[in-house]
Amino acid sequence: MINFDSKNRIFKLDTPNSSYVIGIVDSDQLVNLYYGSKIADTEGLEARSFRPRCASFSPLTNEHYTDSHDFSPDCAPMEYGCNGCGDFRVSALSIKNADGNTVTDMRYEGHRIYAGKPSAEPLPSVYLNSDSEADTLEIYMADRATDIRVTLIYTVFNALDAIIRSAKIENASQKPADIERAMSLCVDLPSMDYDLITLYGRHAKERSEERRPLAHGLQGIASKRGVSSHCQNPFAALVSENADEDSGEVYGFNLVYSGNFEFCAECDFSGTSRIVMGINPNDFSWRLEPGESFMTPEAVIVYSNAGIGEMSRTYHKLYNNNLVCGKWKTAKRPLLINSWEAAYFDFDTEKLVSFAERAKELGMDMLVMDDGWFGERNDDRSSLGDWFVNESKLKGGLGELIDRVTALGLKFGIWYEPEMISPDSELFRAHPDWCVHVPNRKPCIGRHQYVLDMSRKDVRDNIFDQMYSVLSKYKIDYIKWDFNRNLTEVACAKFPKERQGEVFHRFVLGTYEIMDRLTKDFPHLLLENCSGGGGRFDPGMLYYSPQIWCSDNTDPIERLSIQFGTSLCYPASTMGAHVSANRRTNYNTKKNVALWGTFGYELDPDKLSDEEIAEIKEQVKEYHKYYDVIHYGELYRLITPFENEYRAAWEFVSKDKSEALVTVVEIKRSFDNFFILKLSGLCPEKTYVIEETGEEFSGAFLMNAGINLTRKPHNDHDSYLVYLTEKK
Ligand code: DGJ
């Protein structure tokens, strides 16, 4: 709900449990008066919000200056801090005007409040299923000296503690201007007593949680790799110092963007915190000709006063209902078997058909043919860009293979890496200038490949047409969309020198455009994004690709930190997780960990023993049995591997609280042989039956006294499920 108090010129944005208050001061500058747990009134907020001036070093906004007027942007919680007019903190906005300076000063001009939400086209964005889900406030601002205009956009959910923010920059002047910094959000909080939580990682170890107290000065995370990256996820949370899973104040920030990003927290001389998040200004600029506009990506802010777990559940609900699109938002995801760890590049039609036959016997739904089916691709040194079938491997072509697989009653999926080109490829020989490069410099090479310049329409059209001709001819239900290196030597000959700063962002827009065209032309297609594992796991990708391969690391023990970290803001339905053969742990634990995701297999089914076959058949039954509680239920992280090196535990509870599935993994044997686990999220008044033992307990008992799991297996890498249902 959004209210405007026109007398005091105050906007109040309310979600079920939070309030966000913006004021317009006399000089028409916009200030953030409050963001936190819900409050009823706004009186007194202004008096509390301004910090003491730093003597004459805090410059006063001048045009209304009187002895009694002392508004200084240096001491005010600015709603969208601009560069160069007395606000010395990290800016949300900096525009280089036609005179060449970057002084930017936005003042309130007007606003509009309406039910519903605009899209962020050409960017992916959160959407509403009905206008009654949220209201939107657009605040119109202008730099009165340069006639650059900004619209600050806030969509406020009625049933979730989430606010979506973005900004639209327009050039209403007669001269060109360059955006140097345009962040999606700026939030000024009146304290720095917070810990910052971020998700760091690398290839095969994505999204580990890291927590540190805020300190004076600048701190934050960023990517300059052209993608959101393995190394830092575009997610951060500020949490009160004592916050844990179940209590404390939490502000979550997540950017709906798959390219270079920046999250920055600056704590200044008064001990306040400014948060900005958006496209990384490093290597970014955007020329705005008169009349043109620029849309920032959306940022999703979630507030919780009931701990980190509640923040995660809000993100999960929002992404399941308002970000993931199309058929696969609600359709049951196929249980797939993928050829990568089973065969790598070494397969032919007969081997794949044999995989499919075994997979069918095991009860699986889809065969995915991974890397190696096209051009001359027998290893990772060639053929990216040549998206036509390698007939010496697949005799009879794709048609015969797909016919034989689908005749078994399986669906068929295929691997692509559309944004890449191998120097050893027909495409490169025909178009050596199509890779991202700087003239007269040899580009860096990564995994023997270059990156295609997706900012160019001719390049995009070529790749789209190649994919279209395969997808329109054959019965293909799924694409694994891979991306195996980062961008270097970024420039594009198609743009003049003053537009070279646009190339990183145009690359991302180009990728989104192809994904958009594909998912519109083939609405039945399920995309699974992948980037050498989880190097592009972000909400921008989730808009097109309902599931994302979490990591190339399929060891279930190492997967624990990856999946716990990922779950901070991404739901189970989005987390690509498979059981693979090549790891040290038993199949039971592999299955128990992979169930916390889309579930599938990554192994050669012809090499399974009879015992393993029987075990996997049971696992497939469990996948179906627990699908709903995992995919539509709510997650509670009970024991996290970031805090406990011996044991991890998590729980899914169905929305109506009638069933719960608890998973416990023994990371390494602890000599503490007494283990009571307290559950969460149940209904205290309901009675629950533990399926395995038939024991009955009230929800209150299970959550407060807990269940005794001492006698469960507790050797290294053991794991087990505890399934509870409401007594009818
Ligand atoms: C990296 C992916 O993460 C793997 O799963 C696999 O698809 C390979 N690329 C194929 O080259």
C-alpha cells in the first residue's frame, strides 16, 4: 500500500510488516526518512533523520538559503544520492552533461501512484499475476540546470515484504549527455550496526556465505567479468548484529541482472550507512541523445524482522510466483539424466539410446545430450558457433536419435553455448571479427574459446537462426544453455568511441533478447542456464530459465555449502542438482542432497550394479513423493554448514503445514552422541506422525522440545530423511 501525505509531502510505502518512508524537503530534495518494521505514523521522522552537520564542511543547499535553512545533502539520508552537490557518499547517479562536468542534482517534480507494476523492458523484470498484488509509486525528478530527468520506480507488494526498485533516466535537453553511474537503488539507514552477508565463491564452489561487520568507509562486492559470476553473487543482506535464521532485522538486496554489478555500503562520519546497488559503473557509460531514455535493472529489496530464514522465504515466494515465467512455473519439472559426467565428449547414437533405455527403466523423464554433438567437437578445442549436428558421431543425425529417444517415452534435451565461438570453427573462419575484441590486440583465450559479440544484431541473428532451425525441426523440450568463460578486451566496432562504455551492458541485453525470442517462439522449452556450473545464477537469468545448474561440483558434502548459500535468496525449484557417479559419497546421501533442487542424474546407467539400479528406482519414487513439499513448500535451514562443521540439517514444510520433510547430513563424525533436533515452521496445535516410527508429537513439541535423533546413522557422510505428516 502506498500513501502520499500532501500536507507534509511524505510518501509511506507499506508491506505487511515493513514501512518505507520518503520525504520531500523544502528545496524539493528527496530524503529517506525510514525503512524498517511497520510503523503507523510518520510524525517525528524528519526530526530524527538528519545528522549533525560537519561544521562548514557540510555544504548547504543554496537556492533557498536563509539563516534558518540548513539543509545539507552531506547530513541527510538522500533518497537517490547524486554526484557533486554536497553529498559526498557513493552516488546513485552521476551524469556527465554536455559541458563535460558530472555535477548532478535531482529535485522533485511530481509523482504518480497506481495499482500494478511496469515492466523494465528490454530487461527482465518481476511481474504481477494481477494488479491487486502490488502498487507502484513513480517519483519524477529533474536536474533543473541540465534537464536530465529521473523517474524513481517503487513497486510495493501487498502480501510480501518486498519492494522492487529501479530508475529511468531521460534526456529532456537539447544536447547529448552521458550516464556514468545509474544505480537501481539507494537506501540510507541511520546506523551502521549491521553485519553484511554476501555470497562469494569460484568455479566448483559457488555461493558460500560470508558475514562481516560493517566498518567506516566503503565496502561491498562487484563483478567486472561481464556476467554476474561465480565469484560474487548479485545478492547482499544487511542484518542486525545478533540476527540469525529465526530472529533479528534483515534487509536483503538482489539485482535482476546477469552482467557486471556493484553492491556498495558506505558508512560515513556519522555512523550511518548508504547502500547502493546496480550496474557496475566501472567500464560503463551510456550516451543519451536528446529524447532518449535508459532503464536500470530492477533491484529486489526484502525486509524481515524475523531473521534471515524469513527473508529467504520471501525471496523464494516472490521468485516462484513473480519471476519465473511460462509453462515451467507450474508444470512439474522433468527428472533428467544428463550425459556429461557419464560420457563427456565420447558418445554416439547407440550409447545415448542405451542411456535412454536404461533411464526409462529407472523411471526417468528426459535424456539430455550435453556438449559434443555439433561441428567437429570431440573435445573443448573446437566448433563452438557451428550449431549443426556432427553426423560422424550421431549417425542418422539428430532426427534418428531424437525419434528413438522419444519413442521410448522420454523427453529430449540438448546443450548449447550460444554466446561463444571457437577459433577453430567454420563460424570464426567466416567471421573472425564477430568475437568480442579490440582491433590490433589479440584477445585473451579461455577454455580455448572467444566470446561472441552479442551486442551486434548480425551476430545475434546468426546464432538465433542456427538454433531456430534445429528447434523448429526436432522434438526438443529442454536446452542447457552454457557459458564457459568471462569477457575480456571488451569493445565493439559497430559503435562510435563515445559509445564503447555501453558494450558490456549491450552484451547482456543481446543475450536477454535471444532468450526472449527463443522462449516466445518455443513456449514449451525448458531452459536450464549454466555457466561452468553456477557462474550466472541470478534473477535476470531466472526470468528466462526457471532452473540453473548450481555447480559442476556434484559431491554432496561440498554441495552443502553451495546449496545452503544459494538458498539464501533462490528457491529449491531453481537449483539444478544431480546425483553423479564420480564422487566419494554413497548414493543415499547424493540423493538426499540432490532432492533439494530440480533433481536428476549425471552418470552412465549402463555401469550401475543391480543393487544400485534397485536403489535408484527407489530414489525416483522418493523424488515424486517429496516433489510437492520441496518445490511448493517453505524452507527452514536448521543447522547450516557455515556454522557447524559436523552436521547440516534443513526442512521443507508444506504451505498448509500438513507435511514436513527434514534432511540431516553428517558431514563428519561427531563424538557428541546425543542429538536433539528442534524443527521449525510447523503448526503448534497440529499433531504430526513420523512416518518411519509411527510416533506422534504436537507441532509445539517438535519445535520446542525437538526430536531425539541420537540413534540415527552418524558416520562420515551418512544422511537420512525424517518425513512427518499431520495426523488426520
Ligand atoms: C560446463 C558445465 O557446467 C558442465 O555441466 C558441462 O555442460 C560442460 N560445461 C560441457 O562443456
